[in-house]
Amino acid sequence: MRIIAPFLTAAAVALAVPALAQTAPAPTAPAAPASAIPATEAPRAQHLGPLVTPAELAATDRAPLILDIRGADYAKGHIPGAVDAPYKLFRGPTDNPGRPVAPEQLQATLSQLGVELGRPVVVVHQGSDQDDFGAAARVYWTLKSAGVQDIAILNGGMNGWAAAGQPTETTPVTPAPSLIEITWDDRWTATEAEVAAIAAGKGDAVLLDARPPGFYEGRQAHAAASVPGTVPGAQNVPHTEWFAGSTPAIAPAATAADVARALGLSPDREIVTFCNTGHWAATEWFALSELAGLPDVKMYPESMVGYTRGDHEIANRPGLVENLLRQIRG
């Protein structure tokens, strides 16, 4: 297996300790040199996002709509005024959960939740671990693609809010339905055909597999994926690279830009993130697009569950006997 590009975790960037990113074999264009990615984002004083701290959310006078995506845990205690908006409302069917919700269904859902295109929205997840952040990032990606203009994720989630001593309530909130009308913007969406073209060496876009190494190397597979493995030519940059140590709070914009530079990711190249079902990949998209500020980052929402169902070559795919043994072992 070829090793081509060094990368640093968010924690290791501060310590300048390099690691190595793996790349699945495929004919790919030469890597572009690292470019001048800004160390910090441009000021966004007019917006809450893309990240907001518990203190900032408590102090804002912007009257944001707070979407609590935790599901059943909402009833145990939530931020005052938060609306119950379970993550499953933003996911596809069980056999392909990464599939985007149909625009007409999404519009109806957002209307019932009281979402308006011009009103700030804050997405609140549990904040239990780094995997959990992907839910908030996926909802953020969905809202942005639907045209919502001001979105933020509560960094640290509900756990961070409680740890900061902020108030909670158990009374459910019934929002007034909005008259929202959405038009899906596909600038941040990569299709199966686009991913297959990149894998075939057409163009110079970069494919980033956001899954843990076991999935990338074909030793593990999602239950809904047809086979293990990855997209040919993809680099393995696990979603955990965007967090400092084991904290569930994602690293700040300046650190995300440092990690992107260490990866050799350039603002003049398209980047496509994927995982199993567009959950971990959403974290990677968020870190690169919204924090590091790279201008052309897309996510392939169906990811490997969708890709393995097509007639495509799969890199790091185990042999027939090895795959059978893997299935038997579970």
C-alpha cells in the first residue's frame, strides 16, 4: 500500500508531530503543493457560526432557533427554547441512511420545525464523543444545502452546555410552522458518478476517506455495504484528526487550517469526503469547508454503502475467502 502524504492530528499539529496518510492505489494526478490556506477565517461578525460556545449561545441576542437533534434524550432536559429535531429526520432509509432526504420531504420537515432561511439556527448534539459530532455536521450540511444562511454547531454539544453550568428545562417546545421554501444547492454534494470519475483518474480532485483505518484497509465493513474496502485513490484521513486529543469538541478554525496545510490540501483543488453513510464524512467536510475555509469541498452523502452497490472497482477489497471469514466472525 502506498504512503503518500503526511498528516497531523489537531493535537499533534500543536506539537509538530507528523503522522502518515494512506492512499488506496489508483492512477491519480500529482499532488498540488500546499498553498496559502489562511491561518484564520475571515471575520463572521454577522453570523453566529460555524461554531458557537455555550457562553456565546447564552449571551447572544440574535434569537436563534435551537435544533436539538438528540432524539429521546431531549425529554430528559434541553436548552430552554430548543426544538426537538431528531437526527433521523435528516437521514435516509435504513438500507441507505446516507441518502439525502428528498427536497419536498425536507422542506416539510423544516417548516414543521420552524426553520426560516434568514433566521440563525444552532444545532445541538449530545457531545458524548468525536463520532457524535458527525450528526451535527450532517445536519449543518443539510441546512446549508437547503439555503439556510446562518448556521452554527454548539461545540461540545449538550454535555458542554451542562458542564458550563447553563440552564436546562424539560418542557417540550412546539414551534410555529414556517413558510420556508427551499432550493437544494448541490455545490457541497458529490455524486456517485463524480466519485467514480475521480477514482478513474479524471481530473485532479482529492478523495478523502474519513473512516477509521480498519474500514479503509478492508478489515471492517458497514453492515449495509456490499463489500469492504475503499474508493481507489482515496487518502485515509480519519474524522478524528480534526479534534484535539480525545475531547468531543472539534478543534478551532486556525487548527483546522494547520491540519489542512499539513495534508497538502490546496484551495485550488476540489476535495470530496466520504465514509460509510455520510456521517464521519460530514465532520471532515465541516472541518475543511467551514473551519479551514477551503472553497471547493464536497461530501459524497451515500458514501461506501452507496458506492459498493454500483459496478465499481473497490480498493483494499479482501479476497473471497477472507471476506467470508470476516462475515462469519461478524
